[in-house]
Amino acid sequence: MSFLDLVNKRYSVRSYEERQIEKEKIDYIMECVRMAPSAVNFQPWKFYIVTDKDKLNDIKSTYKREWIMSAPCIIVACAKHDESWHRRSDNKDHADIDLAIAIEHLCLSAAEQGLGTCWVCNFDAALCHQLMSLPEDMEPVALIPMGYTPDTEIPEKKRKDMNEICVYI
């Protein structure tokens, strides 16, 4: 499969089968995450792979959408701002950028493994932090529900035309 085929295969999945994900697949996906680039290779992140039913229900309570209830796994992607690279000229923190790159490695490798994912950023991060008993320096940035999807058709992606996003100079 070409990279473009893989990118086209990945979409935001909002319905999951009940079956559990094989640990080998999760390990493979997390190895892809581990290999993601980051500023100065600081890797200022931590990923919590939540499959325990009670803890999963806790995490699901931080996002008030019914569809998330079907996810057999949620990965809580956290930034560690005290470990991230900060640009010298203006002190810009690159933790969120680095984490976004790693999350997309997660989503693409999951799609390659036949799994669906969805970025969820509109959740109660403070409640998630509390429920996960995270250290003070750890910020939950995104929830990534992951699982097998019953959908057989990939929905059409609506994207801007190339000339709206690219400028050749």
C-alpha cells in the first residue's frame, strides 16, 4: 500500500466493534509512536493505553458523546511541558507539536493494522487528569479511541483544493 493509500484509508471512526485489540497490534502501533520525530528528539509525551473496563468508563465520562462508549481502547495522549524543547527566540513550547506528530503516527499505524481511531480534543482535560491520577506536570491533550470498525466503506473526505493550501514561490 502506498503512503497516499494509507492516508486515504485513515478517517475519524465513531463506531467500534466490541472485540479487544490484540496486544501485538498495540505494541506495533506504539513502536511506530516511539519512532515519531520530535524537536531535539526530546519526546515530551506519555501515552496511557486504557483497556480496563472501569478505567475506560472513567475516561469515557470526560467526553459526552454516545459514540465513544463503543471503543474497547482509549489512548490518553499526554504532553510533558517540562521536558519539551522551547525555542530560544520566543520560548515557544513544542510539546503540542511533537505530540501531534506522534498521535498521527499512532492513527496511521492503527489504520495500517486494520483499526480505526479518532482524535478527541473536546474532552474535560481537568477531569481526565484527576481520574487518571496524572502527575502535575502531565497534561492530557487528546483522547484516541481505537478499535475494530464495523464500517466497510471509507467516508468521502472533504478537503480544500490544492491551490487553497499550497503556494509555490
